[in-house]
Amino acid sequence: MSFAGLRQFRAARMYRLESGASEAGFREYLIGSGRLLILCTEDAVPTRGNFQGGWQFYALNPRTGKWAVLNLFRPRRGVTPPRVVKTVNGACSFMKDVGFPAGIIPFGVGSGVETSKSGDMRFIGSVAFD
């Protein structure tokens, strides 16, 4: 493989972001677009019967074509931070709760999985935001 080909292989997939959404707004985006991005924010490590790490969820807004992060319900110090799920079981439970048939969860920081309600999934080795 040439050096140029190697750079293309390692290039991050870019996602355009908009401000975060509440859970109700997030579900509305999922109904409209049927697309979800799961981003690993902290390496997954095995614990007793589970894996712990950090995962954030993004839904595609069908009107703007941008991705919105799921925010926490309550602001903290005047800022509404993104919701971070801390276990694989929690991430899979959330996916089931919002109507996705299966859950593939990325385990390395910066990696992601883009999935749709039809069951199509794509692993992304490196996620970057615009």
C-alpha cells in the first residue's frame, strides 16, 4: 500500500454537528432519519459481567443533515452537557429503548458505529466533528 493510500485509510470520518437535543427532540430526530451514531469517549475495560467506558449518542436531524448529541435532562452550572453512558449494558439498553434492533458498540476512544433502524451498520475507526 502506498503512503497516500495509508493516509486515506487513517483519515477520520467527518460529521457536521448542531447543538444537542433533549431526549424528546433526540427521539424525534431518530423517528425522522432512523440513523444513530455511537461514539466511544473512554476506552472500554472489562469489569465483573460488563464493560465500563464512555459512550455518547448522536441522532441525524433530517431537516439540516447535521448530527445532534443527546444532552442530559438537567443543566449543570448553566450548561447542558452531553449524556455519557458508562456501561455496555446501558448503551445496549438505550439502543433497544429508542427502537434499534441490535447494538454494535465501539470499544476504542474516538471510534464509532453508525447504524440505522433497518439494521445497516458501519464501523468508523476515527470520528471527527466539523
